[in-house]
Amino acid sequence: MKELIYITGDTHGQFEHVIKFCNRFELTEEDIVIIVGDVGLNYFLNSKDKKAKELLSKQKPIFMCVHGNHEERPEYINTYRQIINKYGTFYLEEEYPNILFMIDGNIYNILEKSFLCMGGAYSVDKYYRLENRWQWFNSEQMPEHIKEYIRNNYYGKSIDVILSHTCPYKYIPREMFLKGLDQSTIDNSMENFLDDCEDNIQYEKWICGHWHCNKTIDKLTFLFDEFINI
């Protein structure tokens, strides 16, 4: 049976719908599920995360995760190490071999398609989380040297699928803005960078999460709790 790629949006550590999907369509160890950020496996950095990882790792597919803004980057967690497999380079914990974290700026070759990963975003609830002593991670946004790497290596090139957490600025779904939040206080630098990428990289499909909606505009698809098949 030919392996398949499915993509979905933010899970925030809640995997009930993912498990139902895996069971309903009888996904196997050959299939791949990509989660485009805010997976929620590296948020608490304690036993809560471990419980979520144990639950997800019991499912059969390979899970490939894009970095979001409500989680720590795996390179800053000492239980992760880099591995290279037939798809590319990932971060992985030995206990959970089917949960892989993609690396910003890397190309992944999956089922004869090229995927560019560009994770990270600004947390609009940053100060609320800090005031309530909830987790917030200084590493949430993409570092400038990775942005420069992407400009130098991919501008003017053609890529099949772009995976990002947030979206290019021109596609921001303003109907999803939080009521009462002063938008002038929001850091849109990541969206502006992705806007520039969208203008300078040729692509067939762009898929993102972050905005908690399911819709398609032009070649860009927002995902939250739905799944699409590539």
C-alpha cells in the first residue's frame, strides 16, 4: 500500500481528533501526519508533556511537527538529538521514535515532493501568560540568521509545498483577531518575512496553522482541526 501524507493544524497537546482520524482511516507506520505548529508536546516541560508524547507515540503514523509559538524549540531541550533519515534532518527523542520535529529553513523530500519548513510566530497572549506565570518561550520566533539563510538559498527557486506556522501578512485572516486586542501592539515581523518569501519563492501549495481556522485563499490553506491529504 502506498504511503500517504496528511496535514493538520494546531493541536496544543489535545490529540483526541488526531487519534480518531488515525483509527478511522487505518493509518499505518508508512503514513505521515504533519502538524503545522503548536503541537503542544514541549510546552510544560514536565510529566504533562511526557503523558501527551506517550499517547501520540502509540499511534502508528510518523508525526512530523513544525515549530509553533506555544512550545519550546527542541534544540533547547536536552532530551532531543538530531537525526537524519530518508526525508531529511529532524530533532527526536529516543523514547518516541515516530515523533519528529522539523527544522526551520530545511527542505524535506517526502514522497517525491519538496517541503520547506518555516515555523515560529509571535504570541499575542505573551504578556497575559507572563502575568499569570504561564510558559512563554523567548525562542518562539524564527531567528534572523535562519531568515537570511532562507533568503540566500531559496529565493528564486521552486518548492512544491511550504509549511509554516503563521501565514504571510497579506493573507492574515483578520476575522480571527481577538476582540479587544490592540493590533498595533502585535509584532508582525514573521508575517512580513513570510510575505517576502511568498513573493520570491515559487510554490505549488502553502499550508499553515496558528489562526485556528480552516479555509483556503489562493494557493494557501489554513488548518486547525481539519486534515488534508497531499
